[in-house]
Amino acid sequence: MASTAELAEIARQCRVDTIKELRSAQSGHPGSSLSAMDVMVALYFGDFLRHRSDEPDWPDRDHFLLSAGHAVPGLYSVLTHAGYADPKVLKGLRSLGTGLEGHAKRGTFPGVEASSGSLGQGLNLGIGLALGLRHAGRPGRVFVLQSDGEQEEGSVWEGAMSAAKWNLGNLVTIVDKNENQINGPTRVIMPSLDPLPEKYESFGWATREIKGNDMDDVVAGLEWAVGQPGPSALISHTETGHPISYMRGDYHWHHGVINDELFLQAMAELNEPVSPTPDDTWLPGHPAERAGVA
């Protein structure tokens, strides 16, 4: 297993390519793509998620379902760094024929397990998958990444009851609690959303809060979650747009356009050298040291 310092560096690299792909597309959802990055990197590179990049449909794999489908630019970056495709393809985000859909869509990009984007469905899909794996005698575990605004959907809580009823020890959900949704802070849009940990506990889930942008805490939380006998929930406290200063905590960056000036600022804050004017170093999969800039 990679050290937490190594995982943090992979997360930095994935954030760099996520910003580059969003800048190339001139559209997309940076806020959750960046806030949930540490959890996704820990899963794919921290030996929590059994997967084979050269055999995406390996029958005995674990499954990662991105219920918060708008965060798929971040997932694309993680998948390419994990070997599912060349990171250079990320420049095609939201372009016809590339398979890089603006929301997660199964069958269009290797490693994307489920179509999502209509919030409130991913947990139920994960519950059905976990139950099916149990019935089939498969060893796979299911990880579902949800948003906090998504918790306002009633279907989430119908699913939560069912997971506890069937005592699904092969199911883990992570709620990316960045405190924002598309039209404002969650505390304003739905003040009764909190307290989330107590809600999941009352529905029969083993529940733990983690600092979702602290790799040490993320790894410790996942180690705890996979050891639970029934369904487990990690309430992952994160920042929208972490760690980019002009995005952090700002719901307006749920989605948004990264212009050239903001791109350069983001690269500087991520300690990623790029050319001062657009060239290959502004594209995903082109580290500066290979382009003669560093």
C-alpha cells in the first residue's frame, strides 16, 4: 500500500489534470471533483478497491459507484492515473465522441461502473449490487460516493433502511460533505439536513466522521469502514474546490468556467509549473518536466 504522503501526491497530480480537463472543456463541475479527490485516490491507490485497469469487468472486482455524477471529471482523472486510459484523453471532456460525458455514464469510459447524475439513485443501485454479489457468492465490495445535497432525496433514506435490514457488510458509502449544492449552502437550502451522522446511525449504519481532505484521516476512516460487519457510512467533511483558494467553500464553483487567469492561479497553488501562455503544458497528461518548462 502507498504511504499517505504518496497518496497525497497522487491526489495533487489528479487535481492538476482535473483542472486542465475542465479548462479545456470550458465547462463542468470543479467543486465536487476537487473536494472528493482524496477519497477517490485513497480507494484506487490505497489497496481498498480491488480492481484491474487492464480488465475493467473482472468478475471479482470491487465496485465504485459515483452517485454524485457531476464529480466525474475528478473520477476520469483518477481512472487515467490508475491506468484505465492515457491522461491525454482528458482534454476531450464533454466533447462528442470522446466518451468523456459531463456526468458519469456506464459504457462510455473504462472503469465507470454506473450512470449517474440524477441524484438520489446511487445508494440504491449500490445496495442492489451488494445484495446481488452476496447472493452470487462473489467477494466484491461496493463503495458509493454521494454528495451531501443528495441526502435531501427521500430515496436515499429508503435505501438506507434496506441496507441495514439486509446487514450488507460489503457496502460502504462516503458522503462528500462539502456543505454546498448547486444553488447555495446546504445549511440554507435544507437546514434540517444535519446532523447526518446521527441520521445514518439511527438507520442502522456504523457511522464515522472524517476529514475528507486529510489523507491520513481518509485512510484511517476507510480502514475502519471495511472492517464493519454491516453497512458503514463515512461522513467526509470537505471543502468545495479544495485546495484552490478562489473556489474553496464557494457554492458558485459547483460548476463554472476556468479562464486563463484562473487556470494559472490554480496551477501555481497546486505547485505545478506550466508555460505562462497556452501550450501542451496546459493539457492533461503533459507534466511540465516533459515539456521543458520545469
